[in-house]
Amino acid sequence: MYQGSCLCGAIHYEIHGELSAAAYCHCSRCRKANGSVFAANATVKESEFRLLQGGEALKTYSTVAGVHRVFCGQCGAPVYSKRDSGPGFLRLRLGLLDTPLAQGPQQHIFVGSKAPWYEIHDGLPQHAERAPV
């Protein structure tokens, strides 16, 4: 089980299940949504995500492409995103986890659109777009 919360503490959640292999996403959408050079994400089944507190604080920004970014309306912390094209799954923002991960992200994705001023210096695999399945 994993637990997480937002910056201001309004939102608390649990995950009763496993997270997918995590990745550092360098796409421009993640950079803009997180205000950082990349986002650390992992996928979880929506049925295994349980909101414990803060449902009234959750806000959603939806794109015309069917991507829904869910964040705390009080502190702005990004919680997860979901896609109409991938029902039943959430892309969890790992920075909100309070429970330590046994293993951090294992790859970099969308490095073809990473910030040009950022250099990747670890030995993790890098994919120009989405990682091959």
C-alpha cells in the first residue's frame, strides 16, 4: 500500500495495488503542468486508488484531446492525470507520495521534447517518445 498527500494537506489518498514502472516524462505538457523540467510518473489502476480526504479540493483541467489533469485547488499540487483513451488507469505524480518507493523511475520518456537546457546524466534508458511496450 502507498499513501500520498498534497502540499497543503487538503488531499490524502491510498493506493491498494502496485504501481507500474515509473518514468521521468520530459514532454512539454508535463513540464508545463508541473512547472518543472520533468515529471516523475507511474500508472496505477483507478480501482486501486482511494481518496481518503479532500474530494472537494480536487480540480480538473481537461484538454480537447481527452487528457484530464487533476490537482489540488488550494495549493495547486498535481495529483494525477487520466486519459479518455486509457480508461481505468491514472498517471500518478510520484512527488506526492508519502510512502517510500522501493525503486525510483527506470527510464526517461519524451526526451525528444525535453527542455534544451537540461542534460540527463544518469544511465537510465532514454526514449524520444513513449517507451516501447
